[in-house]
Amino acid sequence: MHSRAWAGVVLAACLLSLARQSAADDAALFRVFLKDGPTLVSFGEFARVGDRVVFSMPIGGSETNPGLQLVNIGADRVDWARTTRYAESLRAAHYLATRAESDYAAISNEVARTLNEVAQAPDAAKRLSLVENARKALADWPRDHFNYRSTELKQMLTMLDDAIADLRAASGAGAFDLRLTSYAADPPPLIEPLLPAPTPKEAIEQALFVSRLTESAAERQSLLKAALVALDRGAPSVPADWAATTRAATFATLQSELRIDRAYQGLSARVMAQAGQRAHVGDVRGVEQVLLSIGRNDEALGRKRPEEVSSLIAAVQAKLDAARQLRLDRDRWALRSPEFRKYWTAITEPIDLFALFTRMKPALEDIKSLAGSTPAALSASCAATAPR
């Protein structure tokens, strides 16, 4: 092998065996940055589903086993630029703290094995192929590994390029692949500074903020209850005055939510009973009036439960459809009933005559066989056979 090429390969192998670095960071707590509000903590990755963002918010519990509350907010509220940058920064920090060194060791060992094979290759063409493969593996690695050790890899790639050039010259290859002469590293990513884990007070404040933000009554009540539990269990670690004031306000809000629930439950029961009664008798106009009353009652209650009202409207609409179907069936019967009565009148006499002959059959058979008949049987037979 050409001495300069061999020197470059040896130096690259030496650089691959440099001492490993280490890092440590918490990768569990992501952040969801809102456009007009505080930063929300997501335990683990958040999920964007259509126009919604779903994640688990830690509140209460311990650092190793936090209490988690499911949060569901509109995607249009999120500052996606910052949220995405933070997620990438956190993933990179987690990668550096956990897998970066082992992955770097793996690529180092792989390239080192390839370079050892270069010395044993039988000809220049084989050696060139091996070094080019090693160069490609190193060039592709930083892009998929958060640019870890990119500076060192750039130096190694430059030396491998020199070795490749010499090997090409030694093998008599006239053309030179310009793609091997430069290394264009990806631009450094925009780093979003990582934030510390929220304090118990911050976690409670975030839960209360989201409870005001969410459209779901069930989720809102769940967050309020979790905040109350966290206030009770975390009393020593939060300011006493703040805890007392916040607990009283949170409890009052939860009781108000429960009263609203009861009011809407009563409305639903009353409306469904009225709609069911009127639909049962086919009172379409009556069911329509019940349907219109839902909006008026919802307005009187402050329009606090849009989901429940939507479900109630759908249920009453089903009753209205049933009432219309019943009315349609009755109208069809009313149109057909005169013809049915004519038909019934037309077949009544033959049916009655058939029934009469059925009853007279034993007496007629007695007369036919001269088996003897009573005067009453003879009179009945004469009446049955008399022309009408």
C-alpha cells in the first residue's frame, strides 16, 4: 500500500479509538409551548391527532412515580416551532446520555475492522473499495445520530479522502469522485434550552391552567380533583398561604362544575322523557318543540356543556325521526284503509257461508246417507241452502 494512504488509514483508526465522552439528562419531561400561555409539561412524547394535541401531564406523586393526567388541547394553541425544537433538543440530550457512546463505539469498531482488512487486501482495487465503504459509513452516520462527534468524523473523513485519492492513483483509476473530496456537515440545529422539572407548585398551577383551557367537562373535573389531591399531599413543599387560597378556589370551582353537571343531567332526563312520550304517539310538532327547547334551556344554564348538549340534540333528533316514521306509517294506513274495508266486506259473506257449511257438514252427511236427521237439523239445512 502507498505509504501516504496507509498513514491516513492508521491515523483514522487512532482517532476512532479516542476516549468516550459522557452526558446525563432527564429525557422523560417534554414541553408543550403555548402561544399565549405557560409552558406545559408532557410526561413522555406528546401526540398530535388531527387538530388536537394529547399528552400526559404529571401532577402530584413522586419523581419516579408521578400522578398523570390526560390532557387534550387544540393544536392551534401550540407554538410548534419552540415545541419541536425543545423535543429535538431533549431527544438529543437523552441520546447523548444513553446511547451515543455505544453507537459511536459500534461504528468505530465497524470501520476499524474494515481498515484492518485493507492491509490484508490482495490488490489496490480491493483496498480502494474497502476504504470507500468505510468513508461512506462515516459520512452517513452523523446525520442519523444528532451530529454526535461530527468534528472528529469530519477530520477522519478528510484523511480517508486523501487515502482514497492515493489508492485511486495506485490502482490506475483516472477518474476521481468529487463527492469524496468534501464533507458538508448538516447545519447545527437550533437548540432550545432544557428546563428543570416543575416544582409541586408549578405542576399544580399548570393543571389549574389547563382545567380552564380544556373544553371537556370530564377532563376539567379530573384536573381539578388531581390538583386538590396534590395540594393535600404536597402541603409541606408549597407555600402555606398559597396552598390554602388555591385549595379553597379549586374546591369552589369543582363544586360549581358538579352543580352544572347535575343541572344538565336533569335537563337531559326531562327532555328525553318529553320527547319519548310525544314520539310514542307520533306527535311530530311536539317533538320539534322539545328539540327547540334544548337551546333555550342551554342558554339559561350558560352553555356550559356543549358536548352533552350535542349528544342530547342527537338523541332527540332520533326521537323526531321515529315520530315522523310513525306518522308516515299511519298516513299510509289511512290511505289504504278504505280499500281494506271494501275487501273485508266483499269476503265476509263467503267466509260466513263457508263457516256455516262447515258447521252443517255432519247433518248434511246424515241426510245424504239416510242416517236420520232431527227436525232442527233439517230446518237448518234448508235455511243454509235456500237462495239468498
